[in-house]
Amino acid sequence: MRELVLIRHAKSSWKYDVIDAERPIKKRGFRDAMLVSKLFKETSFHPEIIFSSPANRALSTCKIFMKNLNIDDNLLHIKDELYDFGGQNVMNFITNIDNRYKKVMIFGHNHAFTSICNIFGDKFIDNLPTSGLVVISFDVTSWQNVKKGTTKLTIYPRDLK
């Protein structure tokens, strides 16, 4: 059994004149990430490893979750290939995860994450919103064999307000 948690970065700000990868999250994004991470904490999911896009907004979201879930910083690995909007790099990344990890959390971007949720999950997601979280489980022993899994949980900020 493998479990994958996909979390789209929190709402980002366009207020600053910075390159895309450096855009920060805005106050609403911070609040939404706090809401989702606090509810997710109740599931008792304990990732064995966490991967994040290097983009400021994804990494900031990741750190909010890690703090609220009391996750050690040593579990975090920043991966350039997760700064992907189409999804192919993320798909390749997932199918190449080291098989010693059964519970994995990834922070990244849309449209990639919505596509991946629909390719791997069994529930259609029109659009994974910012700070949105999806848990998909796979009845396989190897990440290389993931195909269609079961969408076990979705948490969207709009449902918590």
C-alpha cells in the first residue's frame, strides 16, 4: 500500500515585482493553509518523506503544514522537478519515488496537481484550489506500479469557512 498526499500551494500575491518562483503567499493563503493543515492533523497521517517545489509559495505552504503537523525539518526535500505546471515532470517524479517510502507528501502547483489527482484518483476534481489537499492510496508495493488509486480524502479551504 502506498499513500500520496498532494497539496497545492497557498494563494500567492502578485503585489510584488518578482519572478514567478519568488512570489510569496498572501495573508489569505496563510490563513487557508493553516485551516487545511489543522484539519489534516486530525487524520493522524504521518509522512515518511516530504517533497516540495522550490518556488517560494510552495515551500512556504509546506513549512506551514510541517509546523502544524509537528514534522521534523529533516523529512523535507526540495526538488526542482516539482516546479512543474503541466504535470509530466511530477508524474515521472512520483513513479520514481524510493520504494522504502510508503507515505509521501508533495507540495506543488496547478495545473499539474489537478491533472494528477484525476489521473491517479477515482474522484473527478474540476480544479484543486490553492491550499487544497488530496490523499490518494494505491494498492501496490512499488511507486513504479502506481496507476489508478483511491481518492481517500479531499480538504479545500472554502469548505472550512
